[in-house]
Amino acid sequence: MVSSIKRLLIGRPLKSTELGEQKLNKTKALAILSSDALSSVAYGPEQILIVLVTIGAAAFWYSIPIAMGVLILLAALILSYRQIIFAYPYGGGAYVVSKENLGVNPGLIAGGSLLVDYILTVAVSVSAGTDAITSAFPVLHEYNVPIAIFFVFILTILNLRGVTESATVLAYPVYLFVLALLILIGSGLYQIITGGVSPELSAPIGTPVAGISLFILLRAFASGSSALTGVEAISNAIPNFKEPAPNNAAKTLIAMGILLAALFSGIVCLAYFYGISPREEVTVVSQIAEEIFGRHFMYFFIQGTTALILILAANTGYSAFPLLAVNLANDKFIPRMFTIRGDRLGYSNGIIILGLSSIILIIGFGGQTEHLIPLYAVGVFIPFTLAQTGMVVKWIREKPAGWQTKLCINTLGALISFVVTIVFFLTKFPQVWPVIVFLPIIIAIFHQVNRHYVSIGEQLRIAQSMEKTPIEGNVIIVPVAGITKVVENSLNYAKSLSPNQIIAVNVSFERDAEKKLEEKWKNWQPDVRLVTLHSHYRSIIQPLTKFIDTVEHKAAENNYCVTVIIPQFILKKGWHNILHNQSSILIRAILLYRKNVVITTVPYHLKK
């Protein structure tokens, strides 16, 4: 039944040879990997106005030069990550760049930041989309958390079905959102050009504003830069592209940058010319749409696609998180299970862990994750800064053709990203301080996992000079509870291995039961030695393990191996197991930690 449900939800297993069919073309990749960046248009311009409104509406004209600064940073990031795509075509993005050029710890800082950030991407995006839905239908507001969890479940299932299927389903809402905003911006600009918008709605550019300061401008710039989250996702997901993967990824990145720049600058301009002021209960995009179209079809179309894109922005995390996890796992910093492909050839363990982690965040914060947005943004700008700095070091060290231009691009990007990161810490410290606490913990965990894998590798590696101790024989111990077909089955197997070195061991609580078993045993298995151990405290494990330890110590002196054969009957119906004490499972679990003991289970299958 479980298998049938799995097939229904996820689909039939795919052959490894079908991996090429699970690659993305540029059209689907743009939708699935750009949803996070494009969705930030819905709140990025608003974040600028929220800072400026503290000075007054007259300061709103500063949103235009601030937006230009954000676009300069966007251009630097796009050009930089384009260079990263060709320099590191196997994916990994900021993690790989930082590790190879700045060292292991900077790489782990970048990788750890992005892993956490992708979890935040899912939690924040789904919660924001849920808020948009429950705002339109207030009766659903008390069900925010279940609705958000439902959306995470749907996205997880879609991604477990494979990259191609999820991209096919999710591409339509993304392109509908882009279409809706282009219509909004085009209509708004037409009204402005034709004089349909009163110039009195906005203060002229250059108007002196009392109380404005460099600190406030930097804070507004940093807040607006939250619109750039998700720009790095394409460089992490290069292996998901059809060949030639680097070329297709680079073209997709440029297309995303152009779209993001057009939508972001368009919304900022409309907000300025229409004199839109941020309000708690209504978003800036909603106000602009209402001013241009009124509360008619286009208004609801724009609101609906905005809600959809906010939810689907989470899919960027589903695309990038598993591939980043693969790079970290290949370097032995996180468990190797993240490198395993599932039935549908996706990295299903990474997808499932991401979904579960985001659900925990949603439940923990009651679906109200808006105060996580600064943490979400700073978690991206730390890798931005490290990746750009790593590329600066790479160009200085390698000096390839045209390296001076590349160096200038990355230097500019590194400086701006560093400034934005510092401003985030200075202006939003109460919200971003967890980064300072959790990043060192995450890095310590990475190193601990790495030390474990290195230690295991050293212990398992076969060295040519190692002395090999030959095994001269085998002593077989068979724990028995009585004379049954299960025991007989196990003894027959033991005799096939070593007929002359078998010891049957019975642990009893009553002296009379010992004597009766010994008498019956002599007639039943006269050629197998029976040892009875009396347990004063009604424990099977303690006397048995003590006996095995004694035998193992004597066997080791003669280079003998000790094998414990555990008889176990297998019930036909699973629920029957609750009617039995499962002693064989407990014995096996205890003996697994004996260094020089081999454990073998001999099953006996019951028919009824």
C-alpha cells in the first residue's frame, strides 16, 4: 500500500540512463531558478519606501537614485556570477569559489549561509504567499500555518517527481506574474507620459529634505537590496541545465538579470510618480495596481499572480539546496546521504530535508516569518561578498586574458556587497544577530562531520604494509530458548559452517527447567554441546554477553573467530510482532558493539 501511494505521488522510478531527460532548457530554468529573485520585486521597492517614510513623503524621490544603486549592484552580481558559471561549471557557486580561493572556512561560511538561507527561502516565501491569500479571504487567516504547510508539501512532492515535471508545472505562474507586472508597468508609464498622473503626487527629484542622512540612505539601499536574493541560485544549479550547461546557465542568468532590473525599476518609478506610501495593510504593488486599473479584473489578476509567485519563490530553494548539499557532501562536510539520487533521479534526501526544515520554521514562528526577511537577506549577502572576493583573488593569482576587466567587476561587486552586509548588521542587528551565533555552530558541525569521515577512511583504508592475522578456525555460539524448529534450522546452518565447534547456549531462570532441557538435548542433539547459564536476576543479555566475551577472549589466543548465530522466527503478519518479546533483535543490537564477534541471523518463516 505504501509503495502504491509513493508511485501515485512521485511516479514511476526512472532509469539512470534517463538522467539527460531530467535536464532543464533555458525557458523552464528561467522560471524555476528565477522565481525567488523575481518575486522579491513584490517587496524590494517597498522596503526602500519603508525606510524613507520615516523622514517624510518628500524623501521618496531618493528611491530613484537608491534603485539605480541597487541596479548597479545587480549588474555587478550578474556579471560576476556569469564569470563564476564558466570558471566553475559543475555548480556550487559561492561555496566552491570561496573554498578554492579563500580557504575552507570561508567556503563553509558561504555554504552554511546558503543552506540556511534556502530553508528560509521556502519558509518565508510560502508564508508570504499564504498571507496574500488569507488577506484576500480573511476567514482563512486562522489557518495560516496549515495552509503554508500544505503548500510546502505540494512543492516537495512536485520536486520529488523530478526537475522537469516541477518546472513544467511551475513555469506558467512565473511567466504570468512577469506578464502581469509588465502590463502594470507599461500601463502606468503610459499614463505618466500622456499626463494622466498629476505631478503634484510626488516631490520633484532634487527637492531638499530635512533630516536625511547618509546612514538612512545606506539603510534604504540595504533594504532595497533584499530584492537581489536568489540571484546566486543559477550558479549553484548548473548541473540541472541541458548541455552545453554553462552556456545555457549564463544566458538564463542574463535573462533573469534583465527581467529583474526592468520589473524592479518599473515598480520603483511607478511608486514615485503615483506618490505611493507604504501601508501596513496594503502592499505597494497592490496600491499601484488599484491606482492604475481600479478594483477590476487586472487588479485581481496582478494580486493573484503575485501571491502565486511568492509561494513559488520557494522552488528556487528546492532547486539550489540539494545541489549545494551535494557539493558539501562530496567534500565530506555533511552526510553522504545528500549525494544519493531518488527514484526520479533528483537528490530526494536534500528535497525532503529542506521541506521538513521549512515546515519546522513555519510552525515555530506561527507562519509569521516577516521578521526573518533581514536574516534571510544578510544570509545571501555574506556569500555574495565571499564569492566576489574569491573571484578577485582568482583573477589576481591566475591573470587570464582580460583579467583586468573581470577584476574590476568583481572588486566593485565585493565592495558593494560588503557595504550592504555591514549596513544590515548596523541597522538591523536585533533581527540578524542569530547569524553571528549560528554560523560558528554550523561550521563546527561541518568540521566534526569531516573529521568523522576522515577518521573512518583512515581506519578502512588497506595499507600494503599491514600485517594480516589469519583466521585459523571458527567457534559458533547459538543462543537457544528451547527445542524448536527455529533452533533446529539454525543448528543445521551452523553445522554447515563448522560442525565441530558449535556451542548452544541457554539462559534459564529456573533450575528444574535447566535439567529438563539438558536431558532432552542429549537425546535430540547429542553431537552439539549445550551450555546452560543460570540467571539470578532474570536477565538474558548479561549472562549471555559475559559468556560470549569469555569464549571470544580464549578464541583470540588461537586466532579463532567467534560467530553468534541468532535464531529468529519471522511472523507472517506484521502486527503479530507485538505479541512477542523480540529477544533476538535485542541480542543482535547488543552484540553489534562487540569488536571481534560476527553476528548472523537465521530466519525461520512461519506460514500462518
